[in-house]
Amino acid sequence: MKNDKNSIRFIIAGAGVLVVLVIALVAVLIWRSHNRNNDVQQGESLAAFSYEEDENQMREVLQTSPAEDEGSVLPGTTDTPKVTDGNFQVTMTTEWNYPDIYTPAEDSYVENALSNSLDTKFSVVLKVDENVVIYESPLLPVGSYTAGIPIKTELAPGKYDCVVIYNLFSPETGDPAGTVRVGLVINIGA
């Protein structure tokens, strides 16, 4: 009889542990999904950064609602608001988490939004030493994106403040059209 009671207790305890593990797994999945969605800037809240062609005087100017500016919609269209001339809409996650330097960050995402009129290439560099290049992208035409971005430089585990430098180009001529700089945090080996 004691063996039967112990068996029942063991089964109940095992089932309880299993239920707790399933609840924890669901909570982690919901939390990761929620954080990933919050990191990607979307819709009207996207910022458009002004750029100047003189590289010595680059500055960022936040515009919170580019669709309200004159000329922000292409002639003949009603559904694709365009950023005004002299602006570039940045769409990216602002924190990338790498399990190690050999595995791309699942939460890394950079898009050249359809509302832009310029192609871009971007570089990720360390904020404290911009000569340390962590990643350089291929050309991203308007409407394209890249995700799962790898690290191209040996870095120790830790947290790094970085800068994403967007080099902008005319899609028609390929001529440089300016630069935009945005902050980024990279975590390696959490």
C-alpha cells in the first residue's frame, strides 16, 4: 500500500513539474515575441532622418510624421507615402542579441522602406572606435531588407554600443546621396 501511495505521489509531482515547464516555455515564447515586435519600429511612429551632403556636418533631425509633409505621396499613388526629399526612413531593430560570434542574431533586422527614394548600404561599427567594423551590408534597394545579420569581427562576450552608418545612393545613377547614423546595442553571449 505504501508503494502505491508513493507511486501516486511521484506521478502527481512529475505531472506538476511538467505543467510548470510548459507554462514557463509559453511565457518565454510570448515574451520573446513581444520584445521582438517592440524593437521594430513601424508605421506612423517611424522616424525620418535628415541628411546633409556635406559629410563633415552630418546631423539627424527627427520628423515624427513624414506622411503629413507636402509632396510625401508619389504622384499617381495613394497607398505608398514617400518621405520628403532630404529625408530617409530608418526601419530596424535597435538591439541585436548574438548567442556567440559565430551565430547570426535572430532579432537583427534592417529594411530600406518602400517610402524611401534612395538605395542604401550600411556598416555597423563600434561607437568608441569606428575603425572597428562589425558588419558591412550589400546594397539594399528600396523595399528590400536583411535579417539574421552575422558578426564579421572577433568580439568578446559582452554589451557593445554601436553605430549603424547608412550610406545613401541614387538608384538611377549610383551616386552617393548622403549618410545617416543611428545608434544600436549589440549583446554577445547573454
